[in-house]
Amino acid sequence: MKADTRLLAESTLAGWGVALDERQWALLDNYLGDVLEYNRKVNLTAASGEAEVVRRHFLDALAALPELRARLSPAPRLADIGAGAGFLGVCLKIAWPQAEITLIESAYRKFKFLSWAAARTGLRGLRVLHERAGSQRGFDCVLARAVAPLAKLAELALPMGKLLGAWESALPLALLEARDRAVEPCSLAARPDAGRIGGGALDGSIAYRLPGEDRDRHVVFIRGEEP
């Protein structure tokens, strides 16, 4: 990873309260090299070059780390569904070694990459499944980015785990209405009781901006009903 790319990433992560040690940076750097190498053969991402991959994918994944740590146990079971190149699951596993993370991907060519890349990290508790998401159970949180519309995604994910964290470019209407009604503006970790979607209850969101962008991105949390 070039020095200026790492400097920008470190500065952005520090603003979110995330700090990585040298081993973790080395693992991210190796994974970045794997993505760029494999992307020449299989279309893993449209991002061109390491700086764009780090900004659009690595930082995007790690923006939710403080909130996930606040919501979950110290060693949670997480699923990254429709994992693609594994940006959510691999980056979070590197940054949160105690988490047990399963990458679920139905496309065989991407599954092959994920298996290779996961093995190369040498991290325990990072596994890959060549399956469609939905039949798996027992996760503390299911993570998804660009998989399906939010209501449909919640219907798929909530039977798999207690909580869904969905990366979204815009907030659902129910959360926008709750924010507009609030006396105080929503904080980064706001959890308004904002309605229901896809069989679950909207449980707040975080907002963040990636370097060079002028609009917020969001991770929306939906909680399943208690049995």
C-alpha cells in the first residue's frame, strides 16, 4: 500500500475511533494485493487501483466497526452474505480478530477467490461457504452490502441472525421521519425506534463519509423479533 494511501486511511479510521496495529495493516496490504491480482482475471470490483479499493471498499467496511463492537459481544458470530470479494467480512475480521466471520457467496468464481484469500490471511475463525444465503442460522449479526432492497434483504437475513447491518446509500423513510421528529439531531450511533421493515424492527443507523465524498453513507440496523 502506498504511503499516501495508508496515511489517508489511517487518518479516516482515526476519525471513526479505529486504530490498527502493524500486523493488521500488513494483512490488509496482502489482501489488497490479492484483490488487485485476482481482479485481472475475475471481475471482483470496478474500482481501479489500490487507492480506490482502499477508499471505496476497505474504509467503507470498517466505518461500522465501532458500532458493531458497541452492539455485539466481544467475540460475535458474523455472516457476510453475498460476500463478493469479501470486503466487509475480511476487513472486519482483520480489524476484529476475536470475531468469527463466515463469508457466504453463491458465485463459484468469487467463492474460489474468497477461499484462496481467506486461507492466505492465516486467520482462525474466517471461513467461506459456497451457498446461497438464507438457510444458515445462529449468527449474532448478518452483514450485507449491495445485495438486495432493504425489505427483501431483511426477510432473507433475519432468520439467519438476531441483527442485520445493511450498507445503504440512503436512509429508509421511517428513519428519516424519526430523525426529523427528534429534538436533537441523530448522533453517529443513534437508535431511534423507527418502525418495521421486512419482518424486523428498524434499530437505528450510523452515518459516515468516505474521503473525497460530499454525501453521507449509512449502515442501517434491523433487529429481528425475539422468539
